[in-house]
Amino acid sequence: MDNYKAVCFDLDGTVYRGNEVIPEAALLIEGLQRRGIAPYYVTNNSSLTAGQFQSKLLQMGIMAAADHIMTSAIASAKYCKEHFDGATIMMIGEEGLEQALLSEGFELTSQNPDVVVVGIDHNITYEKLANASMAIRAGAGFIATNGDRAFPTERGLVPGNGSFVKLLESTTDRTAIQVGKPEPHMLHFIQQKGYRKDEMIMIGDNYETDIQAGIRFGIDTIHVEGGVTSLETVMEQLEHPTFYFKSLADWK
């Protein structure tokens, strides 16, 4: 444990399930904090702000610094700052994405944007999709906060951001630039805070997003069971995590 200075946790399925904290994760986080290591939290959820995630974690007894929360919305805004600085942006999304883009100094517009950024929007409408489609067809850059096609709710799996992105890709014959996991951009922005790759580790329950993000970025990974991807499925993959744990209580 002491070999790592940037310990990066996935949230849903790793630190909590819905609104219930996973006790082993909470104990591990507390142990890291006692050692002077403030974990990072890396999530594809673009709907909430860092402050809202901070409040959610606090309600579960986990103290987290807002600047240690990396959402796909924050990463998308940082990606736009690096590659489209000064651009006008049309956004499909919610408060988390809006605040992230505004905090990077972008002007949001509903007409003739330089870039279209698509995040999860629980109030999606045909008009929003049509406007985004027309802008992309007119040559605007096309950024997706993440490509998750579905996500679990109390009712079961419902459409995720990736479903809307696929619709726009089909409509426009353009492929979106994906920012969230499994792409390594969020880990890249964490590394920019001053870490070497051998000081970083990514922890998650989903092989296709969490573990692949770490592998693609070139850092160590931990797959923890009990979430999206079973150990049997992980073992069938060509690229394996660095460590496999039944629960995070196994990491000493």
C-alpha cells in the first residue's frame, strides 16, 4: 500500500452501491488517510459536480477533497481546454458538466458551436439531439464524456450516455472522442498533479472501464470482486489486472 501515492477508486460498485457504502472500501480509505494518502475518486458519472459527490461520500462517512474527485465531466472540460481552448460549446448534459465547462472558462451556446460535448441528460429531448446532430454535421468537434451504453438503477438497466452518443454517431457519420473510462484521460489529468505512473494504481469492479483505463494508461490495477465483472470473466481476458481481490479488505 505504501508504494502508491495516487490511489484511484472507481465509485459505484467499488466504494458504494447506490446509496450504500461498501464497508471494506470505507476501511481501506480510512487506512490510506491515516498513512497520509488522500485517495482519488474516478467516475464516468458526468451528472453531478465534485461538490455533490463530496457530499454523497460524506453522508457515507468518507471524507474526500473536492479536488480529488475526477468525473468524466471534469475530464471532458479539461480535455476541451487542452485541445479546443477558446471554443464555444454546445452541451447536452446536467449540472456536473455545465459547471465543469464554465469553470474552465468556456462559453456555452445553443447555436453554431465549435464543439459539441455530450454527457448524460435525464431530460434529453428530440430537439436537443437534433440540434447537436446539425452542429456536428456542420463541422463542430464531437466529444463524449463517456461511452457507457447502460447503467443500473433500482428498475434495472436504463440507457446511458453511450446510447445517445451512438445515436448521434449514426446520424452524423462521425465518431465521438471518448473521454471517460476506459480511455486514460482522467488518469492523465490526475498524474498532472505531480505523480509518476509507478506511484499510481486504479481500483475498480468493472474490467471494461476501470481496469482497462489503468492498463491503457500504464499503471497498476486492482480488480475487486462483487461488482460488474466476475473473476472468471477477468481471467479470460488477454490483459490481466495487477492484483485480484475478493474484497478490498484483502489489500494490506
